[in-house]
Amino acid sequence: MGVYRGIAQDNVTINSGTATLQTLTVTGTLTASGGAAGTLTGNVDATAGYIQLRTATATQIGAIGDAVNTAGKAAGTIVFDTTNSRLMIATGANANSTWVRADGSNAVTPA
């Protein structure tokens, strides 16, 4: 299961050690700011650290106006539900797009 520590919304952080992303090698912490966006293709190898997932409470996931639903959401976005200790996956990019549990059971539709 994912590692989380209450990181800010919309962030994915690779912490400590050395991580290889495609042909980019980073030692320390890699941070993107200023609205950086893009697509990473290929394998992610984080053998000396860990990947930190976006986190949100169950209340935030269910709230249509929360940043988890309004900023950076796309089909396949993964969020760790800190209230219920489970992974949730977005089915679409809209604020009202459903979140499903990683095991495919029980959906949450923001309202």
C-alpha cells in the first residue's frame, strides 16, 4: 500500500536516496512547482526511497468542491483515503467523476 504523510494536494513526491525516471537520475528530493505538468512514460525505479501518493480524507474525496476533485484529477488518478486506509481511483477528470476503491468495489460520487 502507498506511503503517505499528509503531503499537499496535487503532489507526488519521491523522497530520499536516488530515483531513476526514464533517463533522469535524481539524488535527494525532486520537486516540480509553478504548475508543471506532463506525462511520464516507461518504468519508475525508486529503489533507494519510496513514492508518496496524493492523500485525502473520505470527506474531501466526497466533496465536489474540494481540490482533490477540482485540480489535477484525471481518469486513473490515485489517492490514498486516509480515513479508511485504502486506495481510491478516479474514473474521470470531472469534479463529479466517481472514485472507486482499488479493489473495484463501492464507488464514491462527489456531490
